[in-house]
Amino acid sequence: MGRGPGDISTPARLADPGEGIGPDELALAARNHAMPPEALRYDVTPPGLHYVLTHYDIPAAEEDGWELAIGGRVRRPLVLGPDELRSRPAVTLRVTLECAGNGRALLSPRPVSQPWLTGAVGTADWTGVPLRDLLREAGVLPGAVDAVFTGADHGVERGVEQDYARALPIGTALGEADEVLVAYAMNGGPLPPQHGRPLRLVVPGWYGMAHVKWLRSVTVTDTPFDGFQQAVAYRLRQGADEEGEPVTRIAPRALLVPPGFPDFMSRTRVVRPGPVPLEGRAWSGGGPVVRVEVSADGGCSWRDAELDPEPADGSGRWAWRRWRFDWTAEPGRHVLGARATDARGARQPVRPPWNRGGFANNEVQRLPVLCAAVDDGPADDDAATGRDGPAAGR
Ligand SMILES: Nc1nc2c(c(=O)[nH]1)N[C@H]1C(S)=C(S)[C@@H](COP(=O)(O)O)O[C@H]1N2
Ligand SMILES: [Mo]
């Protein structure tokens, strides 16, 4: 760790100019995997392709004997097992989940942490019991401020030993609009271990850190929760000493299904001249995405993409939406990107919004594309910056 135990105040480090990803970050990047961008083609992310982020270890957590304790400032504390939850009216929500650190590794200076590019996102159908039903049954007492959610995983972070825990304001936890779930199923099956088996919180529209996995307790408090993941991590700060603003809802973002085929090392896309149908997904935690625009020149000029209609039954309100755009590729190099605007008018910036933790960087994607005819084979072109041309299979 390189930091003394108990040294709570040590801020997250910023990489030195030109400093590459080190072994610690590589280890995090390898265990917390991204969703491959081609998986943006699916409405629901297939099993195993959804991104994963776990601060510590995946705990040994199984259904048998698991208990969720609901207590604190409530009239009737409850202890419920997965079977008792399953016997209650169930709700299934399609939710796009995104890590607050998505885009962090694109920042300069780069906050040293899990070095996400843009793949820390995925969409799943989560089934469970509305949290408000459980809190109503327990009877929240007057003066309640926060509901604190604690997971079974344990670790040390910047010198602070802790169980992973996050809170929501009691109004959000009880809210009709936010539809917070205590989920026991993902895509119709039990939660996989890495996604929180046997129980997790799902907070539609909020960044990933709020969706506490391996959930073992919900504690209603009459003072604001000041645990590490609430008061120290996940705050938007410019300077290390600022209190900062809490990270909450997902900022709008659109990404492309990469067109054509990739170069092995650089991931530059190779397409042929002529019509290239583009598609991607767009989402926001601030209301539905109402507009997506596409740029083929790195964000200088924009044209409207076509958004798929929202499902009439409202089932898509927390999920990404597909968009399409008919692009005509001309020979040469291009930088593709798309930008989303949500119902509240929030629009993705072309320049990255920087903060010390590297949170909520929803800058417009920059996807390099080389358009080349078959005869001028891109293999000789330095777009294939690796040793092998794009035709060399691996
Ligand atoms: N108990 C627990 N819950 C957790 C975490 C964790 O480390 N421990 N990580 C959070 C973060 S930062 C994210 S982005 C999401 C990731 O959820 P996923 O792995 O199911 O995609 O889980 C959240 N819930
Ligand atoms: Mo996250």
C-alpha cells in the first residue's frame, strides 16, 4: 500500500507527468474488468461481459444462512433471509450501471486508482424487493437522516480498515421515484458471486458505488453517515483538502459499438470507404437521453443520430437507449465520437471534467478510425501501430 495504517488524511495520488500505469493499477485493472465495447450491441449485457468492480475481495457469501438485518432508527427491526425476500412481491428493473471512475485513466493528471477507460458499464435485469417496502415494514422513526448499507467484504483503503459501506439519504431510500431494490437475481438467475451473491442494493440512476453488494445490513441513522466511502472517497474535489461534493447520479454518456475491425495493439478501427452504419448506446441518471449527436472529426462538427423509441411500458427508463447513424466513410483518418443530452439538459463535454478522484468523466469518446480500401491494405499503414497488421490474427 505504501501508506501508513491509520493515515486517514493521505489523499489519493495523482500520477506524475508521463507516469504510466504501474503494477498496482495493472493488478486492479486485471481483476476489475470492463465490458468490451462490442457488447454495447446488446440490450442486456450477456453474462460475464458486464463490468465488475470490487474494492477488496469477493467474500465467501452464500445463500445458506444469509441474513439481512434492517435496524437502527426503526420501530420493528427485521432480520430477513433470501427466501423471505423471494416470498414478497418482486420487481424487475432493467438498469444501466456505471462505475463513477469510468473514464478516469483518460484524465491528465491521472488520479492513481482503478484505471478505467470507458468500459465500466453494463445493463442487467435486476429482480428484488423495493427497499421502501422493507423500510415501511420496519417503520422508520422521526428524525431519520440516512440509510446505511453495509456489505460483507472487508479491507483497508488509504490506511482505513473497513467493511464496504455506503449511505443514501432517507428520502432517496424511501423514494417512489428512485425505485431502490434489494436484489436477489440478475438476468433471471441468482446473483453471480462477483455481482453480490446473495443480495445487493440496486439504486437506478446512481453511479455504481451506491449499489452495495453482499448486502448484510441496512441501518437507519439520525446523523449523516461519515464512513470512508461516503465522506472520504467518492467526492468531487479539485484540491486534496476540500470537503467536496458527493458523487451521486450518472452523468450522460454515449458510446459507439466500434465499427469495422480492430488493430490488435492500438485498437484503431479499420473500415472500408463508403456507407458505414454506426450504432451505440446512450444513458444518463438524470432522466432519459433525449438527443445523441455524432462527430467524425473529433468533436468539431456534429450531426443528429436517430434514437430508438422508449419502450411504451416504461421498462427502459433506467436503461441505456440504442442510437444509430448512417456514416459515409472517406479514405483517411477519422475520430468518431457521440454525445448525449438528457431530459434535464445535461450534455457531454468534449473536454474532460477533471477532479482529484477522477469521477464522472463523461467526456465525449474519441474512437480512432482508419478508412482504407482493400487494396491499400491497412497492414502497411502505421495506423496498425503494433508489430502486426490488422490481418494478423491473435
Ligand atoms: N460490498 C461492495 N459493494 C460494492 C462495491 C464493493 O467494493 N463492495 N463496489 C461498488 C462499486 S465502486 C461499483 S462501480 C459497483 C460495481 O458493481 P458490479 O461489479 O456488479 O458491476 O459495485 C459497488 N458495490
Ligand atoms: Mo465504482
